[in-house]
Amino acid sequence: MSWRFNELQKSIDGISQKALTEALRSMEADGIVIRTAYPEVPPRVEYSLTELGESMRPIIKSMESWGLAYKEQMQIE
């Protein structure tokens, strides 16, 4: 699965274009995402997870579950 820059920006509340660009560049340098630029007018760029990035999904899912449970617990008390 791949995402366009604007799709990513819209899905992350409150992130600036600069912050997202820096994060994507860092993740690309670390081998977590692949940036594919298509020679079109207007230019089209897509980002997708590498095998390393995909291997992080279970970890991130666990963190999400923990965070949601914590948030729910804090609202009760």
C-alpha cells in the first residue's frame, strides 16, 4: 500500500508540511519507507513501507492498544 504526501498530512492531525517532510526523509534514510517519484506533470510522489517498516506494524498496534486502554482508564478515574 502506498500513500501520497497530502493523504499522509491529512491523516495526521496538526502536523505541518515541514515536520512531515523531515519525518519522511528520516524514515527513508533509516530504511523504513520507500519514496517513489513518478516523472509526470504535475509531479507525483508516493510513500510505502519497506519490509523493515512492515515489521513494525505489530509493535505500533500494541502501542495503540495500550494508549487507548490508558486513555479510557484515565477518563474513568
